[in-house]
Amino acid sequence: MDFLDNIRSALAEYKMIEKGDAVVAALSGGADSVSLLHALTELSVELGITVSACHVNHHLRGAESDADMHFCKEFCKRLGVELRILEADVASMQQKHESLEECARRVRYDFFAEVSDGKKLATAHNSNDCAETVLLNLMRGAGLRGLCGIPPVRGFFVRPLLERTRTEVEDYLASLGQPFVTDATNADERYTRNFIRHTLLPLMQ
């Protein structure tokens, strides 16, 4: 099956959406979210759904954050997709008990809850993300729930790419000649998830 066939299959198998649904895709500008929004847009007429997108500019990476936001605006404009943007000064919103990562996630997911408002919220987690999450939870001493990884559906959240690998995602975008942005902090192994992604998982494989 090709990439779109795999998305169709996941949407049907896990009953992620129904005809008439409005789906908001969380768009960072990275490969996963760009492929997700493109695929949902391609399938929207066939599936009878309306697709929009949302983007959060955390203002943590200076000009790079703004460049990512501009990319998302231009991408959505080309697709004819409505885009809602939250610009948040996350560094000033950090609470005492939170890491900066945790604060950014809280702000992001609060925004997701706001924009969903009866709609489905599609995030672009893939199978690599799921493996990383299982390892991260294992290192933290998680129980059975944590070891189950990321669920395909949780409340209004749906994850159509969860059974696709990062390689499949990038191959799909390459076949379209579709660019994407890369967050430079994703290479920083001081963050535990990045250490798992770039060091632990390759060693295990």
C-alpha cells in the first residue's frame, strides 16, 4: 500500500473519523505534521471531512521559531487550509514545578483543547515516537499503561500516522517534492527524548 492507503486503513481500523467530521491538524512545520496535513487534505473530499490546521509559536528559538510559523502560513495558504496560530512567550509562563519542555507542552495542549471545540484534533505521532515514548516511560518506572505507548485515539485526539515510520513519512514528502522545516533542538541530546532517538534506539536496532 502507498502512504495514503495506509492512512485510509488507519483511519478506518481505529474509527478515528466519520463522514462530516471537522479535523484540525496540529502543524509544527516538521516532516511528520506536514505529511499528515497534506494527506488529510488529499483525502478530505473522499472521506467527507473538513480539514484545518493549528500552529503554536513558542518563541523559544528566536528567528527560527518565526521562520517555522511563516512556513506553516505559506504551506496552509497553498493547500487552501485555514490556520489558527497561537504565539506564546513560553519562557515567561513556566511554573516552578515545570521544566521548559513541560510548560511548552501544557501551553500547546491547552491550545489544542481550545481549537478542537467539538472537532477531532489530529497529531502527527509516528511509530518511532511511540517506541521512544515506551522507552522514556520505562526509564521513568512506568506501569503497564505507560508501557502501552501512544494510543491511536484518546478522546478527541486521533493519530493517523502512528503505524508509519519516520522514513515512510520522509519518503512520502520526497515523492511530492514537499519541503519541511527541521527544529535544530531535536539534535540536542541533553533532552532525554533526543538521546533515546539518536543514541539508544539505533543501538537497540
